[in-house]
Amino acid sequence: MPLPKVEEARKLSDQELADEILAAKRQLFELRMQKATRRLEKQHQFKHTRRRIAQLMTVERERQITASQSSTQAPDTDVPTDVQEE
């Protein structure tokens, strides 16, 4: 099974992204439980799950930064830029 691409995460809506992060974190918890009880057969799933969580959280953070930049870059039309206060 190929690893999921970050482009797939970027296509998700905000709610779907949050749900995917939660599901991946749950899966990582389950993997830890399986390892503790010696039922884990596929060790590579840790790497895949951690990578997926990192991808999803990166996309989430990119959206947060974009949203904050767009809200702070609203033009201030009240004060002319050529007038200096002394």
C-alpha cells in the first residue's frame, strides 16, 4: 500500500481534516497498545501513521497561517499613508 500524498490532505475540508487527524492519532494509540501486548505484527505502521499525522497537521497549520494573514492584511483606509505625525 503506497503512502498517502499531502495533496490528498489538501483536498479535504477543514472538518474532514480534523476528523482524519483524530482517526490517525487513534490508530497510533492502537498500534502502541498492540505493541505493549505483543500483538503487533507490522512495525512499519508506526512510521506510516506518524508521517500521515505530520502531513495532516502541516496542512492544518498552513490553513491557520493563511487565515491569520488574510485577516491581518486588511487595508487600513482611515489614515492616509503620506501624512506623518510629529
